Amino acid sequence: MKLSELLKSVSILQIVGPAETEITGVNIDSRKIEKGHLFVAIKGTQTDGHKFIAKAIELGATAILCEDMPEEKIESVSYLQVASTEDVVGQVATNFYGNPSKKLKLVGVTGTNGKTTIATLLYNMFRKFGHRCGLLSTVCNYIEDEAIAADHTTPDPIELNHLLHRMVEAGCEYAFMECSSHAIAQKRIGGLTFAGGIFTNLTRDHLDYHKTFENYRNAKKAFFDGLPKEAFAITNADDKNGSVMVQNCKANIKTYSIRQMADFRAHIIECHFEGMYLEINGREVGVQFIGKFNVSNLLAVYGAAVMLGKNPEDVLVVMSTLKSVAGRLEPIRSKDGITAVVDYAHTPDALENVLNAIHEVLEGKEGHVITVCGAGGNRDKGKRPLMAQEAVKQSDRVIITSDNPRFEEPQDIINDMLAGLTPQQMKKVVSIVDRKEAIRTACMMAQKGDVILIAGKGHEDYQEIKGVKHHFDDREVVRDIFNS
Ligand SMILES: CC(=O)N[C@H]1[C@@H](OP(=O)(O)OP(=O)(O)OC[C@H]2O[C@@H](n3ccc(=O)[nH]c3=O)[C@H](O)[C@@H]2O)O[C@H](CO)[C@@H](O)[C@@H]1O[C@H](C)C(=O)N[C@@H](C)C(=O)N[C@H](CCC(=O)O)C(=O)O
Ligand SMILES: Nc1ncnc2c1ncn2[C@@H]1O[C@H](COP(=O)(O)OP(=O)(O)OP(=O)(O)O)[C@@H](O)[C@H]1O
Ligand SMILES: N[C@H](CCC[C@H](N)C(=O)O)C(=O)O
Ligand SMILES: [Mg+2]
């Protein structure tokens, strides 16, 4: 692609070197540069991409997009200066891959919890409607049936546009994606054209990165500020930030609620371990999910499907066939009548909700609740004591253990969690650093009718310790224990 074509709609402050050249690829990481690539130098949280300009050229970069012009320049290389590389990299990536989001109906989901669930259910639903679809999510990316491992919730702008381009090539009509707050703040979704946006909820998470709750909220809001007027924006009227999100949104705004008047409304008629019976906008439907929060998630799915032009009755028929997403309230039963539930709850709010869901189902029955949970290392420390409090509030026994310690000492993380508890609360808590031992202990404590919640890692099949991912899967561990 010609450099001028690649930089369409990008405001360039200065060009040094050849104004036109043929570009074979775009990269923000010097280590991935190949001959003929454009290297985009970005100032990051760990280092400054500008430091790797020389390295990129050595590897074959023929053009450099930067904020600061390097002092030493090479004659054959084009240097293009912009005010903010982060602001324009999305547009450049989109241009390079032929504007794939415009050729798809792209729906983005943002909020603290529920993104993976909603995006995945929409992908499953639209495939059941017979459409070719793509999915970008924390668990895995998909182009129709082809699974492509995901290492971020939202990929970097280059990979993101590459994946969307591959979806277009594969004949996809729809793409559903999660928009993490990091991704929005870092403009990974810059330049994309969305057909719709969904807001789930906003509670505490990622304050290590955003510093204040307000910054975190504004990052999410920026997604809705950027939606075009042709798009729809579906927001959760039950969340106190639901209306803030769409304050400056030009799109067609719709609301959903399980508590008040809204465009999309639902209430629970009946609930058991296998699922719920719901009324959605006046029609009844049986679903294979539990938990009030899943009613909200399903409403968001319903709303988006209707806004994408589907007939409400058909949507409910397909909805009744949808199954829970990997590692989200995934039940595993023992021969002796114990139920383990593996869930990805890794915020105080998610823990509260998941435990609520378990109690809603247990209501009137004998069983106790035993919770196994930890907190991730090198992430928001403030959430740790709050997570322990939530676990203790609604469990009969709690085993505090390790999640992904990353570069922290596991015992330090556990201590941060325990610091949130009173001596009285401590009486129902034990801490066991080794996660497998913690799960085994919970299984030993449990009796017929009890529920063991294993929270935090959901679908993850690894435990990340000091930069190394060791194989670890909560579901596998609990199945082995149940079968032995
Ligand atoms: C804090 C954070 O989000 N960091 C992301 C950010 O990296 P950064 O700003 O720290 O980059 P940096 O390491 O300082 O490097 C600056 C620039 O120099 C470049 N570089 C660096 C080294 C080199 O040799 N050559 C080179 O060119 C880098 O490619 C980069 O462009 O931009 C990178 C490219 O997009 C991301 O890979 C990286 O994700 C890190 C690894 C990460 O762990 N992110 C997590 C927190 C994250 O993004 N999570 C959210 C989900 C959270 C949720 O659950 O909601 C996600 O979307 O996955
Ligand atoms: N609507 C919701 N409200 C509150 N909690 C929820 C909701 N949906 C799911 N959860 C809880 O949050 C956990 C994570 O759900 P999910 O993976 O769908 O969220 P996410 O927003 O994609 O998370 P991440 O930011 O880590 O990608 C679930 O395992 C469940 O415990
Ligand atoms: N995407 C989230 C996932 C957290 C999952 C939990 N298992 C942890 O490691 O903290 C994050 O990176 O904060
Ligand atoms: Mg997710």
C-alpha cells in the first residue's frame, strides 16, 4: 500500500524523507518489524517506542511514524511526525487493512463485568441465526469456527484490525468484541466504525492503571462519546453510571433494566440450578443461566439483537438454546452430591453477584457455601480486602489462596486480602497458598448438598508466576478430585 493511502485522514505535522513509498506492513513493536514496514513509535507505560526506531530500521522499516523526530535520520527512510501516535495508530491500522469494521456490523461491549458473557452470547446467537460471525474476547478470538488464542481482552490496534480483516475475508457479516477500559484509554479501538455499543456496569477494578474511579469511568464513556449517530447504544439503567455513559452520545440510545421502566425489561419468574424462567418485554422464555446478573446480560443480548433487526420472538427462541460461557458459573457435580462452581469473578462486585446467584438457587435448601478465591498479582491492590469481605459475607467457609501471583509474593497478596477481615470474620477463613491444595481442602470440607465456589480464574488454563505460565485449570483440578 502507498504511504499516502495508509495515512489518509491522519493529520501529519512534518515529513522528512521520501513522501511516497510502498508499505508492506504496520507495527507498533520493533521486534515484529519486517522489510518495508511502517514502525509506529508509541510512548507506553514501561518504555518509549521512540527508543526502538533505529532497531526497527535495522530490521527493514522504511517509514517511521513518531511524535519526536529522531536526531539522526537515514536518507531512504520516511519520517512522519504527528502530535500523538497513540491517537492515530488505530486509523493507520484500519487504513492498512482496508477499513474492515465498515464492512462488518461491529458491536462493542464495555463495562467492568459481563463483557465476555454478552459478546460470546451474541456471537453464538447470530451464528444460530445462520450468519457468519467473528468474536474478539478475553477467552478466545474466533473467525467463524477458527479459534485464535487471545492474550488480551482487546487486542492491540494492529492485531485487532488484522483479525477484523480476516473476518471480512472469511465472509463474516457480524463481529462482536469486548472493549476493555485499557483498550479504550490506549485508543486500541481508534478508527473503528461500530454499529452498536453496549454498557454492562461499572464497579471497582483496574485502579492500578486508571488511578481514580473517575478516570476509569471516563475511559468507558469515551467509547460511547465516539459512537456515530447511525449506531445504537444500549445502556444498563440499573447501574448508577448507566446514564453517564451516554450523556454525550450521538447514537440511538436504548436502556435495559430488571428494576424499572426501560426499552428492554425483564423479571425472573422462576429459578433453579439448571436455569431460570424469565419474562422479557412481555414474553416468557426459559434460559439455561442462573443469577440476576445474567438476566441483565441476557437483556443486553436481547436488546442488541433487536436493534440489529432481529424479530423479538425469534431472538427468544434462540436465547432459550444458549449455554453458559466457559468458566462463567460453570457447574461441576460430584458423585456425592456436591456442586463445584467455577467462575471468573475477580472483582468485589462479581464475587457478590456470583454468591447472590448461588444463594438464589440454594434458597430453602440445606447446603453450605464454601468459597475458594484469591486476587491477581500486579493488579489493583485496593480490591483485595474488598474481595475477601465479599467472600466472607455470603460463605460459610472461605479459603483464601493464590490467583495469578505474577511478580508478587503470593503470601503478600493473601495478607492484603486478610487485612479486610475482622477477627470474628477470620474464624471462617483459612489461607492456603497452593491453589490445588486449597481446592482439595474445600472438597474435603464439603458435604452432600454443599456448593464450592472456585472464583477468579474461570476459563484460564494457567497460573502465571514470575513471568511463566504454568498449566493450571480449576475445572480440571476439581474434576480430578471428584473422580479420585
Ligand atoms: C498496561 C497496558 O495495558 N499495557 C499495554 C500497552 O503497553 P505499554 O503502553 O506498557 O507499552 P510499553 O511496554 O511501555 O512499550 C511502549 C511501546 O514500545 C514498543 N516496544 C517495546 C519494546 C521493544 O523492544 N520494542 C518496541 O517497539 C511497544 O510495542 C509499545 O508500542 O500496550 C501494549 C500493546 O497494545 C499492550 O500489550 C500492553 O498490555 C500489557 C501487556 C497488559 O498486561 N495489559 C493488560 C493490563 C490489559 O490490557 N488488560 C485489558 C483487560 C483488562 C480487563 O480485564 O478489563 C485487555 O484489554 O486485555
Ligand atoms: N452483568 C454482570 N454483573 C456483575 N457481575 C457479572 C456480570 N456478568 C458476569 N459477572 C461476573 O463477572 C465475571 C466475569 O464475567 P465476564 O467474563 O463476562 O466479564 P468481563 O467483563 O469480560 O471481564 P474481563 O474484564 O475480565 O474481561 C463472571 O464470572 C461473573 O462472576
Ligand atoms: N483481565 C483481567 C483478568 C483478571 C483475572 C484474574 N485471574 C487475575 O489474574 O487477576 C486482568 O488482567 O486484570
Ligand atoms: Mg472479558
